[in-house]
Amino acid sequence: MRDMLLGHEPTDYDVTTDATPNDVMRIFPETYAVGAQFGVVLVPVPKLGRQFDPARPPHPVEVATFRSDGIYSDGRHPDRVQYSKSPEEDVQRRDFTINGLLMDPLDGDRVLDFVGGRADLAAGIVRAIGDPDRRFLEDRLRMLRAVRFAARFAYVIDAATFAAIQKLAPMIHQVSRERVRDELTKMLTEGHARQAFELLDSSGPLQQVLPEIVRMHGVEQPPQFHPEGDVWIHTMMLLGQLRAGCSRTLAWGALLHDVGKPPTFRVAPDRIRFDGHVEVGVAMTHEICDRLHFSNDDTEQIEALVANHMRFKDVERMKSSTLKKFLRLPRFDEHMELHRMDCLASHGGLELYDFVAEKLRTTPPEEIRPELLLTGRDLIELGYAPGPRFKKILAAVEDAQLEGKLRSRDEALQWVRAEFPPA
């Protein structure tokens, strides 16, 4: 209902009713009773105008029975639920007033508002329903959701709700790390990442979930390279460029690309330096991804973004083979986008970005990733014994190929005999 009143196309629809879960499952035999003990049943409903396609199963609609909840001992689910016939009683257990609006299905123009949600929508306020402390104690993740909604809609958080977040922020550790990760990822990829993380910082949860980011505050940078200010300001400016719908790995790479700067800060005689900040940052990124239970694939890409973000400064001086290996990094488009945002959040120059973009445009893909001229089998046939030397020889052959020095298998065989005589 909230999105419809804001003039946005809803991404999904939830139904609330006085029908019990048993009633719902009797009316709709093909249901998923994943939350029936809490009065929730998932009903698969195909989108209007679409024929059934086994490869695209119907989108489930969450159907919840009117209820009032008891104590939430686990900080997420009520210990008991009591079904109700009253929608007014039901909305009292929901999180925020702007999410407590109902639409009467028999009269689509009729909005049921028992909590002042329409007024808060009009005023741009995120306000907990009832007692904010109780709402957040029922589900601690709601503290992060309040921040995300405020950033997403450019709203302010009601003073009492904000105070409750500040007070209860340490309790976010009782939320599963996967749920925290997913909520943070939404903040980073909905197009309002800077606003979200600045609000996370001022309201307190950022110190709890990502203290490494808070430590960026006040860490000065050399002004000749970073006229924008300290590491925090730079990172927030970079987050401000993340587009809605960007990949989660790019978003997290943007957030963490300079995470190694605070622990490596030092003032040298010539200027401020962050010696080894990339290597330290990669190790910290690995720990953060592990802590938040990222998949191995996501972790590998986020680490790669952190590990390679400084390599752009050397692209004009790289050997052809080194540059081509750089250009063929997996998902190189994310490396390019991170570099572009990194530049615009600091000195503003895009000369190196343009240089790499031109190389990508003018270099045929088969030159960046050519078919290998030799394999280990070829070396064995030449009389080389398998061992550590194999890797060195094959790497040298590939570099010579990428440099344009070798163009055929016969040339490669002759070159190996000359450069690496059999022992």
C-alpha cells in the first residue's frame, strides 16, 4: 500500500485476512505452509496475463492471518500468536507506520490507516508503530530497516524511533549475520548508499556491524591526491555514485576498497602514506566477508576489487602482457566502474580510465585471451620432466605470446629450447 500511495509500482503484494492458515490452505490447495505456526502461508499466484511456465514458477503471495503477538524471546519470532478478527489489532504488531497501511480489496480506493501512516508518508517520517523499544526488541533487524527506508525515501527518522535505535544498537548482534548482510546489501544497491551509511553511523548500528568503516573517520589523506578530505568522506562520496541495481560485489568493493587505510596510516617526511594498505585491506575484507557469511564466489570478487583497485595507476607503464592479464580479470567491468568512481570521489581525473577503456575497445578479445601455444604435454614431449619448472616455462611462453613475440606453436617450441635448455 505504501508504494501505491507514493506512485510506485509495488514489487510484491502481501495479503492479510481473518481467515486462519487452515482456511487459506483449504481454499488454495497448492500452498507453502512455511510460516503457518505464525499465521503465514505462501500462495503461488501467476502474474496476470502470463501462461503457466514450469521454468518460471508462480510468484508466491504471503497471506497472513490477523493476529496479535506475544513475547519475542528469540528477537525475531513471537513465542505465541493469537489470531484476531480485527485488522486494527493486526497492524499494531507491524514495524513502521508507513508499512502499516492496508487496502480494502473490495474497494481499491479505500485505505485503512489505524496508525497514522498516511500522515507520516506525507511528512516524510519513518516512525515505529507504538513503542519503538518494543518494536525493535521484537526484531532487532528493524533498526537497520528503519535506516534503509529513511535513506531510500529521503525521509527522517522520528525522534523517539531514532533514540531507540541509538539505545538498542548493540543488540543487533542477536540478529543472524546473513540477515544483517542482506539488509546492508540492500542499502548499498538501492541507489541511496551514502545516505544510508551516514545515517547508520549517526544512529549507532554501523559501529556494531562494521566498526572497520567507522574507523575511517578523521583519517587524513594526502591533499594532492585526495582534496576531498579524509577516508570517510572519500568513501561516502564514492558510495554516493552507486547506482540503483548495481551488483552487490561492486557495492561491497566500493565500501571496502580503502578499509586498509586506517590501520596503515603514517605521516612520512614527504607526505601522508598508507604503506601496504591494499594487502591489509584484502585481509580485512576477507574477515568481514567471512563474518557476514558471504558466498565464496562473492568473497573472491570483493577481495579482487580491493586487491586491484590501485593497479590502474600503473596501466600506462605496464608491459603488454601484464596489461592484457589485468584486462582479463573476471568481471573486469566492475574493476573499471570502481576505478571511475574512485577517481570522481578524489582528484576527478579520468585519464587512466579512458586509457584502459580505449585499450578494451581497440584490442581484439583473442589478443587479450589467446589460445595457449603450448601445454604441459608439449613440454613433456620436448623432454622436460614435470615439476615446478613447468609453471615458470609456460608462464614465460604466455607472456612472450601476449607481447607478440611468439605467434605459432613451432615458434614457441624453438623459443623454449633456446630460453630453457633441458636439464
